[in-house]
Amino acid sequence: MKLTVKCEDFRPLRRNTLCGFASVFLQEIGLRIKDLSIHEKNQSRWASLPSKPMLKNEALMKDAEGKAQYASILEFPERAVRDAFSAAVVRAVIEHSPAAFDGEQGDARDSRPAPASDIPF
């Protein structure tokens, strides 16, 4: 069964590879996923499922380089499915917000959302 991914919201936030956060709706199963992180590096674009910060004694855990650590909440067991879902989310984000991957947050380009459309993956 193919699922239809519809982007309902995109909030830009530029930081390293991060471009912002999206909320999507999977119509056939009635599932809304909020706070997917949307990334871009070089010519690659991808979506990551939401995660939660890892805490120890109520403090944020960090790796050896001082970066915050996060734990998965949801996951796809197969890479092919994960990659297809990520690509469908990126297409849906572009349909919803054509300027999602444009420059910095303060970019002067038109960033009004386009009408949402259904993107099957």
C-alpha cells in the first residue's frame, strides 16, 4: 500500500544542516507526525523522524564533542522504507513551502506557502 504524505506546516530554522521542522499527515492511516526535522547538506536533502533529548539526572546528555544526544521515538526497520519516506516528506515540504531550502531564515525571497498537494511515496 502506498501512503500519501501531505505537509501541513513548515517552520524554518537554519542551523548547520537543519532547515526547519515540518508536520505531515499520512492520509490513508490517519497519522499526523509533528516536528520532523528537515535537513540539507551539499546536494542532499532529508527528513528525520522526531526524537527526544537524552537526559541523565535531569541534565541533557552530550557526546565527547559537546553535542546534545537524542533518542529515537519512531523508526523504520528497513533503510529503503526510511529513504522513501524521507524523500516523500521532502517533496511534500517543497510543495507546501517552496522556499524551505532557500538561504538563511531572513532571505528576502517569497516564502508564502504554496497550496498543499498529495505526494505518494
